[in-house]
Amino acid sequence: MPTCPLDSLLTTRQLVAHSLEAVPEAIVDTIPPGCKNNLRWLLGHVIGSTERLCLALTGLGEVGLAEGWAGWFGIGTSPADFTADTPDWAALRAELLASSARLETAVAGQDLSIALPEPWAPRGITFASTRGEAVAFALWHEGLHFGQMMTYGNLLKA
Amino acid sequence: MVDRDLQGLLVARRVLAPALDAIDPALANRTPAGFRNNLRWQLGHLITVAETLLLGVAAGRRPAVPEAYRGWFANDTSPADFDAGTPDWPALRHELDASTERLAEVLRELDPAADLAQPLAPRPGLLLATTVAGVVGYALWHEGHHGGRMACYHRLLGGNG
């Protein structure tokens, strides 16, 4: 019964989790020609970004991911930044589920109309000035990267 | 009632529009190897679905884009369904801005907590939304999804960004 952007985010993640089941693990580390990243990076990036936006930025919780996550999956990183400790595909898929549970626990039922301490405007565009807008941005950002993932999947399975 | 949570789509459009303007229109009709669609289809689809979800499903009105858009850009169509009347890339880019203005107006009027006349359930076992807020949220994700596909297509066609 989605009534706030968090519910939509958790609903669309069910679609995503279903799609990811069809992705062969053999392709997750391949960077398609002309592209910068691979499926493993995109999944890690989405998980990290959403936790940062919905928990840290809103003040509703702490990011519950491994130390080093931002160094592997943050903006401007790429699979070239992966180390022996970077989670593999199976670990990332498990983390997606665990992260959804953390988000639900921390955000569901909270007042999302509360203003952020300061508007979040990374590129001169105000992306969010309330908690709810931060969650809504995360929802769009997840769509963006899952769209890329599905495209990578089509391309690499072809 | 203005609910700021519903305004995310407008922020997304402010990111999308300049990204589209950076695309060489000559690439819009080229289907990347291994795919069914092209950038022109993706943009038409993005516009059509957002109008259908927000004006149609959420607000209970008729989408303002011409009915023919469904035949060119709905789910399971492809550029093979295009005809002489299908809008070209500049026309779609113009339509995007016009549509964003229509959506901004409707988003100001919607009550996020209102129940839908019918749940949004595109296929059995897939319940996407039962409320206006749920439709708006799904539309936002869908918007991102096709924006992401377009960014990939653009790269695969040799474009930057």
C-alpha cells in the first residue's frame, strides 16, 4: 500500500530483485564496450546511495554498510577501485535485501515533511529540502541505475 | 494540497532536460546493436507513461498527449510501429517540456493519500500502487529507469555523458 516514496522504493525493489534473479553471475563483472561500469558496481552504488540519502541525509539512521563502501561504489568510483574486500554479486544481492529491511525500520512511519538541516543541492539544483524529497530522489536514482543495469543485462546476455 | 514528496518528478525532469539537449539528434533514430528500441522511442515512452500514470491513473483525467502516442510508444511497441505521423526528436523534446508543465499543474492538485479507483496492477501478482502517492512514486522510478536506459543507449552509440 504505497503512501510515501519509501513504500514505492521498497515495491520497486521487489521488481528489481526479481529481475536480478535472471542475471547470470558470469556477466556481472564485465564492463560493456563504451560504458564505465559493470553490474556489480551499479548494484553496490544504488545500495550505498539510497542508504546515504534515506538514512544519513535525513538524520533517520546510520548507514549500515561495510566501511570502504564509498571507496568502491561512491560517485566517481568505478570497478577499477575494487579490492579483495569488495562484496561479490551474491553478497550484494543479500545486502540489497538487508538494506531494504534497515530502510523500512528506520524510515517507515516517520514524518517525511520535516526539513533537512540544509537543502541538498549538489549540482546547483536543489534535489531535496525535506526528508521526503531525499527519499523521492533516491527512488528516481534507483530507477536510473536499474535502467542501466537492465540495459547492461540485455547487452551482455545477447 | 501541495505535497512536496510528489514533486520529485519535476526535479528529475530538470536533470533530464539538459542531458537530452546534449544528445546529437542524429543519434536519436539509431537502435544500438542488440536492442529493439532507440532514443526516440525511449523519450516518447517516458512522456507517454508519465502522462498515463499521473493524468490518467492518479488524476482520473485523459492524458493530454495524442491517443496515437500509445500506438507508437506504449509498452511492447518499438520503432517498427512508427509511421509518418510519429513525432521526431525535436518534436518530442518540445513535448517533454509541455508535458512537464501539465504534470506540474496536476501534481499540485493531487491528494497523495487518496485511494485509486482501481489498484495499479499491470499483471497478476504485481501490485504497484493502491494510492495516488504510490502511482506518483512508481512514475518517478519509471522515469529514472528509462532515463538510465537512454544514458546507456547514448554511450553505446558513441555519445558522451
